[in-house]
Amino acid sequence: MQFNFTTQPNNIVETIYSNDNILLTDKIVETPLALPQQEGIYKIELTCTWEDYSSTYSFFVFLDLPITYKINQHSAYPGDSFAILISNVNEEENFHVTAPFYNEALDFYPYEDGFLCIIPIYAWSTPGKYQIQASNSEPALTNTFDVEILPKAFDVQYLQVTESTAAINTTDNSANDQVYFDAARSNPIQEKLWEGAFIQPTDGKVTTDYCATRYTNDNPTPSRHLAIDIANTNGTPIMASNHGKVVLAKELIITGNTIVIDHGLGIFTSSFHLSEIDVKEGDFVTKGDVIGKMGSTGYSTGPHLHFAIWKNGTFLNPWTFIEKDPVEFK
Ligand SMILES: [Zn+2]
């Protein structure tokens, strides 16, 4: 912003106010004060002094900054995610984000002073270089983020289950259970309830890892295990992996006693096969709260916890969430 005077004052003091609070004040020597880096309405006051008199001028400015986009990381593994932070968005402004490795609709949640978009990376994504594009019109602007999906090897596992256990795992039973999962995630909480890294929800031995290719009973068509299995004795406490709201607490056919927690921004965790459920739907839980006990209910061969993290319908790698908060921006 430039100020022009017919007779240049000997001295100018500029003060910028936001809601009556002084943000910045300084004597202008060469150039005016830098404007704040946040959108808003500011009052600017100029106290000008000439040889024989002085005068104060004040006026308001509405600062409309262009939309800015920030990414949390530039490389990640299959099963991880990228997050885009969108700032300085006014009501009438639109923006658009595309990621060629994700073929479902992206959603945006109000976050800090703008919006957050979490882009899941499918476990079966092809490693390589991709471009995430974030764009808006008026002014037309496209931000391109060069990202890389890094290669990662996952386990292969051969599993034998008894005939009676195998009989539980049918398409009909799966469809029956799915109705409850779809309902549980139909209305995600719009704010971030979780804080920091997630915790491993129980103690025990990891018997099947995330994204293990699993061949069951010599079936030539494998399935992918998009969760972690942790085995221990029946009754081992199961904890909430982070803060959230219980949106499903029910015995289902395949997943047995099941708990789903909504952590906000489309992130959910699920715990299967419990022997006991110690929470009810609608409860708010804190990271570390005991929510149930380990068991072997449903399609299961022994006491273990099947623990999954999902963004909407995509199962992500729980270990990444346990390592660090997935939406930290430097
Ligand atoms: Zn499992």
C-alpha cells in the first residue's frame, strides 16, 4: 500500500489495528508497514507531522488475500495419505483439488482458518511420481504439488480356518454387517477430535500386518488384510486409539463384537472380535480409555484384535497414524 502527500510530512507513524488491538506500529521511513498475512478488516492510522502542524488520518481496509495451498508431505507409502491445507477462502470463492491416484470424491472439512482435504493413498497404488493439483478461479490459479508414492513390500500369509469358521464369511453376512458400517460413517464429525499420534490400542503379538496378502484354505484368490491383528489372551483390555465419538457398538456377524469410533474429519477406527464391549453409541472417549476386551467373536480363529483406520471408505495403515499425527503441517 502506497501513501501520497502533496507536501511530504517530515514524520509518519503508521499503526495497524485489528478489532481495536494494535497489531503493528512504526515510524515509516522508506516504505509503509507490511500488511498482516491474514484476511480481515483492519484500521490503519497515519499520524503525520509537518514543520508547523500534525494530523491523523484513519481508514479501514478489507484485506482479501489469494487462496493459498499447503501440503503436509511430498512422499508417502501406499496406505498413507497426503493432506492439503487451504487458507484465505472467502464465502464466494471456490477451489478444487485433484489427485490422479485417488478415484473417489475428495471432501473438505473446516480446519483452522480454512479447509482441510485428506487424500488417502490406496494400499494397492502403483508407486511412482504424481501431481496433486489445487486450483481456484478469480484469480485463476493452479498450484501443482509434485508427490511420490514410494514402493513398499507387504507380507504374504497362508491361513487355515475350520469349516464352521469359514461358513461365517459369506457375501450375505458381509452385506449385512456393511449396512451398519455405512450408517456409522454416513455423517462424519466436521471437526478434528483426535490429538497427536494415535496409540496402539492393545498389547500383544502382531499376527497379521497391514496389507498382508492372505491366502485362506488354499483358495488361489488372495485377499488383502487392510488392518492389523494383535493377538493376546482373551479379556486383554482394548483402548481408544485417540479421542473420538463411538458411532457403532454392536455384535455383528463377521466382525463379532464391534466398535467404531469417529475421530472427526472423516477418520474412523474400528475394533473387531471383542469378547466384551464397554462403551455405547454416542459416548465420547479419550485416547487410552478402555473400550472393551479382546475376544474371538465373529469370523476369527482365536483371541485377537483386528484394528483398522479408515478415511471414509479407504483403509489406511494404522502404523502411520501411531507414528505421528497424519495432518501435521510444518
Ligand atoms: Zn484381522
